[in-house]
Amino acid sequence: MTTTFDLIVVGAGPGGSNAAAVALRQGLSVGQLERHRFPRVKPCGGGVTMKSWNALRLDPLAVVRGEFAEVEVNVWRRSRNRFSHPPAPLLRTVVRSQFDQYLVSQNLKTRGFQFFDNERVVDIEYDGRFRVHTAKQTLVGRQLVGADGAYSIVNRIFSIGRPRGYAVAVEVTLHRDQATLPVEIPPSFDIGAIDRGYGWVFPKDDHWNVGLYTLGRSKTLRPQLAAYIAAKGFRVKTDPLATFEAHRFPYGGYRISVPKAPVYLVGDAGGFGDALTGEGIYHGLESGRIAGETAHDHLAGKLGYQAYYRRLRRSVLTDTFITYQAARAFYRNLDRAAALVESPLVWRPMIRGYATGVTLAEVLLPSYSCRSASTGSSRAARLAG
């Protein structure tokens, strides 16, 4: 006899696992599918902002590899700007393979959860129930979360999200026993290290992640990354590009079409993300949280599944829209970008916002200003509860 899940989650990144965690807490049964065998390598700098942390419904402190009260936001070869907001941390770092595995492992402790890795979804049918087909089996569910990344089959079948573009991020892992840096630095962003983008260094306890992020197109990303690594002062015993990874980052997915079935698109699958910084973890976690809550409310008969997209517009989609517009203007002119980064009128509210766990939309929109101060604490309280 085939089990019918209350919710099927396609994808086991942070957004999908957060959706599963919320639904499980509400008593729903959840089946989660992941195309790769876990744990799997995931190209990602692994920076977790405070708003991302507050959106989590699981506590991953056990896999945190660094916590920082300072960050650098520099204008490449022009100015060095170090910001802090003590005593609150501005950023935590994780290794994505460990982070994603940990979230799944915590959900596996909850009754009603089943996890199926190394199972790529090949087709999905809906006739009042979802039938999610893999090469090995078919899962049946009442509702569906699409958290399957930039090449989402869920989005392709149900035509919900429409990203405005795709950025490119490339990175390497430099292990501390194979590389040295003359002076230890906090997490660093170097605006203009690449055209229409930035370079980054994210320290971890035993390595650094170093990479480039760009909204533009380049056929010379490998040599540009090698040059950036050298310019930052790294001395590497072996090939600095030996661990080179690249991935696409969909952004600008603020325009959506509400599906005619209870499908909840999450994170990169819909192009929900911060085009300005390339951050996608928050948008995945927060949209996953909202999806899990809506799945419970819909199954309980409290509201229609369409409420998910209304709720999304009030948070994730607003931030996706604002960061899309901001990125287009910011990266178009490096002089303007430098003036903004170095202006106290800009960086003070931005750093305060990052420390308290609010979004760029909450920093910029006057209607959000009253709740910005309490958002971080209320989200943190939900996590603790």
C-alpha cells in the first residue's frame, strides 16, 4: 500500500529542509527527495547572516565553523572599510555539505519524516494528489514544495517563478595546512574585483572559501579568480584552483504565477534571492518556513494554498525585488558604489540591520522601520521555542 504524505519536498537544501521542519512540528507527514547522495558537495561560500539564522527552525550551532562581529566591505584597490556592531555577530560561516546534512539529520529524528537521497525526480503529475516519479519509485502527496534549485523541475512543470537573470559564482577552498595569509582578516567583500560583481573571502576554522560573484558574463573566470587569490596575499603550496567550483545563481524572481495546485516554490527554484550580495540562503530558509506554515494551515482548512504567495510577497518577494533594482544600479558605476559603501548614512543602518537580522527591504522601507528592531528577537524567540 502506497503511503500518501501530507507534504512532499523536492530538494534538500536549507529551504527544503526548513519547510520540512516547520511542517513536521505541526504534525504533518513529510517525504523529502534529493537528487544527490548525501552528504554532497555544494558550491557555496557558506555565509549565514543573522536574518538567515532567525528564519531557521532548527539549531545548527553544532556545525558553525566561524562567527564574526566584523566584516570588510572594500572597494577593490581603492578603499578598505571594516564594519562592526558589537556585541552582535554579523555573520556565521558553515560548510554547506555539513550544514545541509545536519538539517536533514535533525528532521530524521521526527516521527512522520522520510528522506530519499540519490533520487532524481523525472516527472510530476497532479490529479488531486501529486505523484512524484523518480527512477526508483513514485511518492504520493497532498501538497508539494519545490526547493530543487536553479534548474527546478517543479518550476519547469508548474511555471511559477520567472527569474530575471542568472549570476555566476566561482570559488575555491584553501586549506590552512596548504595555504597561508600574512594577516588574518574577517569575512571580506571586495566590490569591483570583477566586473559587475565582487570578490569574497570567508574564513572557516581550518580553511578559507575564496570566490568571485558577477552579474556579468566572463570567459576568464578561472584566471581572474587566480589573480584575486594572489592579490589578497594568499600563498598556496599547490594549485590554488584545484578545488574550483562554479554555479549559477538565479535572481530577480519577484514576478510569479500562482499555480492551480498546492505547490510552494522555495528559494533558488523561484529565483528568490539577493542579487546585490548573491545571498540565497535567507530567501530559501524564509520561503521554506512560510511554505511549511502554509501547508499546515491549508491542510487544516484555515486558508487556501494561494495564501503562500500572498505571504511571500510581504517578505521574500519584496526583498528580491528591491535587491534586484539595487544591484542593477550599484554595479553599473564603481564610483557611485564607492560613495555608497563609504557613506555613514548608508552603512550605519545597513550594518545595524544585518546585526539585528532584518532584510534590505526592512532597512529601506519606512513602513518596515517600526518592526525592524523587534523582528530579530521575535524570530529568535520562535527558534528557541
